[in-house]
Amino acid sequence: MSNYDLKQLITMWQREKLTPEQAIGQVLLHLEALANRIGEMEKRTETRRRGQEKFE
């Protein structure tokens, strides 16, 4: 399944170019990408925090 950017996805939804199933699939793909990005940010934050604790 191709992953449309959010603005394009909203436009397609407004113009009724997506079925509800397609829209849900796209939203889930965006949610997965965001969850992955947040997870990576949390890892980097924890690594930095641990690095700072070593110097204190």
C-alpha cells in the first residue's frame, strides 16, 4: 500500500477519492511512522540522559 502525505490524503478524503478502508489504512501507516519516530526520540533522549549522569 502506498503511503500518501497527510495533506494529499486529506484532499483525497475531501474529494471522496478514498474508501473508508483505504483512509483507515493510510491513517494507520501514518500512526506507525509517528510511533517509530517517537520511539527513536525516546531512545536518543534516554541515551543523552544516561550520558549526562556519568559526568555528574
